[in-house]
Amino acid sequence: MWNYTDKVKDHFLNPRNVGEIADADGIGEVGSLACGDALKLFFKLDAEKKRIADARFKTFGCASAIASSSALTEIIKGLTLEEASKISNEDIAHYLGGLPKEKMHCSVMGREALEAAIANYRGIALPMAQGELVCECFGVTDLEIRRAIQESNLRTVEEVTNFTKAGGGCGKCVDRIQEIILEVRHEGRHDKAGAGAPKRLTNIQKIKMIEDLLEREVRPALRRDGGDIELIDVDGDFVSVSLRGACVSCKKSQTTLKEYVEKKLREQVLDSLIVVEN
């Protein structure tokens, strides 16, 4: 069973803004019933056409899909289209207190529906849909996969599937997804090398940098809420840690590890580090 936050459960059991807007300014439709998830998003601008006055949705999917759609409509109300266009799938997941990694594609679907609705209002083609079709089962293009890899620092086909559903059907596209991962990550390494970033860290250097970051930034933040963290081991790119204090019983402990601790380590030590709980 998925470990849903209370906010996800609330937006699933009591979804906000369900329905259609008859005279909507923008309509975005993504997914399909054949794929298992489908979302249709509507928004209406205020009289001056400056801000989103109303947003509604109709969706077919799991609890995460419904909750993500509901959260999205709440997030975008009152925003300008420019502000709304900057909403990411991570923003949707964060608003809900986190989503299981296997359900992140639901937040991606919300972001894509918003982009489609804004494109519909502006009368332009959706850029992500113009790429090479990689996953026929779920209609995912290479541009969508590349963006997911870049924005969420994805490393494996499984992670790409979690975020985009690509590769989650017949599996024929798995090799192509792996190629795209290697292409994108190679480009990222090249860019960083060109910027003068260190090519390699010794294990001692890596451990020292991890310990320093935990002591300088992570521990103080956790201790403010009665928690703590201990470094157990570093094996290659895998960083084993143990949560302490209030963090042990916290329902959001996995979100803390992935969305806070791991993100910090990837930003300030190495972008390939993976945090695991001991």
C-alpha cells in the first residue's frame, strides 16, 4: 500500500474544483483512458485577462492523480499565466506534502495539463508534444523524458517511468530511454566540467564534504523540529544515514531524506549521490 500524506488523502477524498467551465479561456487535456490516467483542466481568467479567476478539472485515475489535479487547481487560482507557467510537478508534489516515487507521474500529468491549457489559450502548439515519440503505450516524447531527467535529476529507467510512465507498458522503449538518460547526463557532466567543477572526488574527500554539509545545514534544520541524522556509511554513490529523534516516527521521513537531505548532497557534494536509510 502506498504511503500517502494526510494532505493527499484529503484532496483525494474531498477533491476541490471538480467539474467543467463552460466558457473556459483555456482547456488542457492529457493522458488517455487507455493509458490508465487522463486529466482535463479548465481555467477562466478575470475580466482584465490578467489572473486565473477559476480553475476546474475532470480526471480519471488513482488517488494521486485526483489529489494532484485538485491541488493544481488550488495552486493556480489568482496567478497570472506567466506565474502559472512556472509551476512544476515538484511544486504540486510539495503542496501535497510529497508523493510516493512511483506516483510522481501524476504530478507531471498535472503540470502537462496546465501547459496544454495555457498553450490552448495562446493558440500555440505544445512544445513537448513535438518531439520524437519514444513510448507508444503512454504517448511520451523524448523531449518530455529529457526534461524530466534534467529537472528531477533522474538516473535510471525506473525513475523515468515513475515520473513519466514511459517504459511502464510493453517495455519496447526501455533501451531508447536508457540512451536518452546517458545522453542527457553526459551533456550535464560536460557542462559542469567546462565550468571548472572537479572531475573526481576521493572517497575521503567525499565523506568529509558530506559530514561537513550534514553538520552545517542538515542537522540544525532537523534539530529545530526535535530530529537528527547520523552518517552511517558511504559506499560509492550510496550514502547510508540513520534518522534520530522525532524524525524516526515522522510520516514525512522519506520525503525529508529524498527531498531535503539527498537534494542538498546532490547540489553541494556530487549530483550522483543517493541517500538510503540504514
